[in-house]
Amino acid sequence: MSPALSLHARVTAVAVTAALLATIAVVYTVRAADRNESAAPKSSTITLDNTPGLYLRTTKGTIGAQSEEGRKVTGLSCRRFYASGSSAVCLATKPGIPPRTQAVILDRSLQPKRTVTFGGTPNRARVSPSGRMISWTVFVSGDSYAGSSFSTRSGILDTRTGYLIKNMETIQLSMDKKRYSAPDVNYWGITFGRDDNRFYATVSTRGKTYLVEGDMKKWTARTLRENVECPSLSPDGTRIAYKKRVRAGAQNPWQLHVLDLKTMRDTPLTETRSVDDQAAWLDDTTVAYALPAAAKGSSDVWSVPADGTGEPDLAARGASSPSLVPTGTR
């Protein structure tokens, strides 16, 4: 073997080895990060019945309930959590490349009823007021139409019938009263009405976002308004809290707004910081949301009146993914 070939062989071997070690390091890092994240509840006496309050995801990833007595931690670890009516949902990451998500459906005792596994990393989660309908949104990489190399994918589970929709992009969409179809259609942030049939979500296409109203039984959706992201339906079903893009660019673009569905009157809330979250209604007058905290990788939960008055109030430090479980409700 000539010196030149010998040198080339050594360089090639080193490059292959380095690539292999890098791959192993990535896999180890992903698995190490997710090793302690499990939706299977550990020993805990906390249930939605005996521990009402504001349920939150702590900085450590555990789920806790906060009340006037303090914060009580469950045995759950989730990336996203939401509870309402008869059910709760815990979105947890599964180790591996590409990443996967487990949606664990829980009863009021926070015990698993069903688990659904699919590709992507957790982003949003919601439960209908009755607890029957479960929805989630994940980030997914590799879609060819996604200019930033990732997109979202949203799913719905009917816990009563067991009917599962892993990707709602199959829904028949109407825009300006005309059937609309495009390869870049993308949905996220589903929120349900009390009838477990009507729902709202964000659809994105051709660089714009829209609020859509959907019908589960007919499996149809229609656009209602432009520039609406991460909608959240009020308990009385009359208003949508959402984040609205009010500034161009990627830095701090959103402000929380509330849309009256009857009059289509739009009200900006007094929270002027950019909120990248799907707000949760605490009651018919107040919404809660997470904002980054001073500590890196941490966040706090804030609340603000939904009528555009008042000032933001710090509801919980070191927390995210808020949902209120009232006393004595199912």
C-alpha cells in the first residue's frame, strides 16, 4: 500500500469512527434525557377527585396540583398534561431516533386507560369538558413541504368509542365557502366544545394561519378568521383565547387575544409579553399560560383577565401546562 493510500485509509477510518461515536453520543443523550420521563404513575394518593386545584407540569417534568394548601406532586412525568371532566392526558417522549410520543389517557384516579404511540415530540394537549375527547399536537420532522424541516401533526381520540384519528389532515376543509386542498395544510392546537362534536383548531397554509371550526360527526372544517394560533374555547363556549401575530419576524411575535365568536370582536389582553402557548381558561373570566422564567429551561404560569382589563398575575413558579380541576366536577 502506497503512503498516499495508507494516509487516505487512516483518514477514512477516523472519519467513520468519529461519525459512529457521534451517533452513539446522540442516541445516548436522547435516551438519557428521556430515561426518567414515564407516563406510568408511581405510587401516589392524588386523584382528580380528592385533589382539586391548578394542575401543572413542574420544571422537573413531574405533574402536580397547586391549591391554597401548596403544591402536591403526583407520580406522573409528562411533557404536556391536561385534565378535564372524566379524563386526563399525559404526553411523554419515547427514547430513540426519530423521536416518538406516548399519549397516555388517564381516568380521574390518574390511572392509565389507554396508550397511543406515534411519531413526533409533544407540543399541545387538550381534553374536552366532559373528558370524552382527547387531542394532541406534536412536532414532526421530515415533511417535504415544511421549509423549516419540521411541521406539526394533530390527533384525536374518542375515549367512548375508541375511534382514533392519528392525523387530522384528512379532514374536508372549506375556505371562503369553497373546498380547499393543498400539500402544505397543517393543523395544531385543537380545543373542544361541550357537545364533544364541535371543535376549533389552527390551520396553516401558504404562509398564513386561520381559525377553523370543525365538526367531528361530519368530519368537516371551515375557516373563520385569519391570524389565529393555538385557540382555546371558553367554558361557556362563546369566546376563543388565542395568540395573535402582532409583530413580524421570529422574535416575540405574539400577543394574547380573545375573540367573541358571535360578534367576531377581537380584544387584546393586557399581557404584552409574547406568549407561545395554548392558553387555558381557569373560569369564564380568566386565562392562564406559561412564559419563560429567568432560570434557563424554566417557565412560570401567569394568569390575566379575559376582557382586556387588569394586569397579569403570577400563578405558579417553575411550572407550565396549566389546567384547572374544580372541586366536585366530573
